[in-house]
Amino acid sequence: MNEKLAKEIKFLRIYSVVITLAVFLLFYLTLKTDNTSHMEELTVERINIVEKNGDLKLVISNSEKQHSGLMQGKELAKRKRAAGLIFFNSDGDECGGLVYDGNEKNAGMVLSIDKFREDQVMQLQYIEDVKNKNRKYGIQLWDYPKENGWEERYRRGNELNKLTKKEEIRDGYTKLKQDSLLPDDRLFLGKTFNKDVGLFLYDKNSRPRIKIYIDNNNNPKFEFLDTEGNVIDGKPKAVSVNL
């Protein structure tokens, strides 16, 4: 009986040693295994790229699950956004993106770069009215006349979205403009909806002041404009040249 018990104890000891070694070997191989993996194809509706601490850096998403945006650490209200990529900075704010869409009526793709804690100040854009075959594409620059105006503009913009009368909506946007809360056009380089191709410069009030372009009739033009949008005549102040 004692001999039998001794054999069983010996077996259990050997068994324990084998199991322990197997566990340690498995643990070691797990640590040594490369964490990267290769997949030939991956189908998802949204991917969130984060830092090790969980901070969001990039969202790649379809339109339905697209991120609504973050500003000053707060997620914005759910809104309709196109599919694409949305970028986030180290402060947790949205800082730009690449979005796109297209159908039988409209098509477009824009790469936007946002000012810190503001909306976009630079954009590589393509916009098309497909039905009427009318297009605009190029580089667009804006300025925001009021510093730190995003929060007020966002709040008042949400209030305007609740209005239904066109006159009230128009007056609301006019007031936003008067309060320096809307962006000012500063530059466009590309092709406009009226088929002019060139460089278009604006003053701090979004008024066109210099145009260097080729019109739809292949005429090269160089124009200086006054604050009312009229071509300035005479020298040496400015010239308008048709060649």
C-alpha cells in the first residue's frame, strides 16, 4: 500500500513539473511572439486609432458612424458627415480631415486643415454640381477675424439651425458676420464655378481685390479691384490687362 502511494506521489510530482514547464514555455513564447499580424482583407464600418493611453488620434469611418467631432475636449452633437478620415490633436480637438462623397446630383472631396481650436483655415477642395456639369476645385484659404470665437459661433449656429423662416436665418447669419464670427475668404487658387482659372486674392473683409486668371474664352486677365468690386483704372495705382 505504501509502495503504491509512493508511486502515485512520484507521478504527481513529475506531472506537476511537466505542467509547470509547459506553462512557462507557453508564457515565454507568447512574449516573444511578434504582435503584428497580416491580413489580406479587412471589412469594417469604423476604425479608431488611439494612443496607448486611449486618446483618440484618427477616425476612419463610413458616413453613418462618422465621428461628430471634438472641441475643447467635448464631443459635438451628432450630425450628418461624409465618409472619410477625421484627425485629432493632443488636446483632444478635431484638427482636420479628409471627407468625400458623390452621387448623380453632387460630388466632392475636401482635405481640410483646421486652426487650433477653430474650424478650417485651409482646404484642398473639389466640388461639383453633377447635374449641371459645374465644378470648382483648388486651394482655399480663410481667416477668422475674432480669436477664440468658435464656442460662440457654434452655440449661435445651433440656434440658427432651429429656425424655419428664411428671413430670420438670413438676419442671423448677417449678425454673425457683423460680430466677426464667420470666416473671411483670403485666397483661392484653382478653377471657379464660372470656369475662370487663376489666383484670386481677397482683403480682410472677404472682398476680391486682385485677380490673375484665364477666363473661359482663353483671355488672360490681371485685375485690381476697389472695395466695391470695380476694376480700378489708371496708372500707376492699378491696371486691368486683356491680352
